Amino acid sequence: MNVELVSPERILYSGDAEMVTCRTVDGGDIAFLSGHAPFLGALDICAVKIKKSDGADELAAVHGGFVHVRDDTVIVLSDVAELASDIDTDRARRAEEAADRKESDMDDTEAEAALRRAHVRLELGG
């Protein structure tokens, strides 16, 4: 199946793959294989795993967006996405620390989202 992982800045991945896994908002983890039924879902802050046709994995941190599946094509659209190989782990650790300090205000949903973004980056980047 064909897979496209796209952010406003660039196409992060375009090519064939055996499987794509991601997490949808309020839907949990989902995997797409060739022949999957049409699907449209909102993405959570998560890791996207693309199992390429050669067996290698391409990993990306995706901070929301949408996944669209149709006619053996999976398109992942995100305002902010980065490949695991591009993640700056030092920057992610600093962002995690800053978000931890802000999270003392439990009503601050932005601090919670920033913390989740940092965790995904750290999970993939090192």
C-alpha cells in the first residue's frame, strides 16, 4: 500500500509500506494493512510507525492531525510532525522540564499537551 506522511513544512515519508500504526483521539491504537476499509480519524499526540516493504520501520512523532485511508493508500496529515531521526532529544528534555513546571496548575491543558509532545519525542528520539 502507498503511505504519505505530510506536514505543512514537508513530506516526511512517501512510499510503499506493509503496515501503519497510530493512535486516534478517543479511539486508541489502530493499525492499517493493505485492503483496509476506508477510514478517517483524528490523531492524538502519538508515535506513528510505518513498517516499510523492506521490513524496516520509519518512526515519527505526530502532534495531532488526521489519518485517511482509502484505496490502499494511507495519508497522515499533521500540523507538526518529525521523523525520529530528526528529533533533538536535548530540546525535548528541556521542553519536558518546562512542561513539568507548568503542570502544577492541573487545569492547564496546554502544559499537559506540551508534556505529552515531549514524551513522544523522547520515546522516539532516545
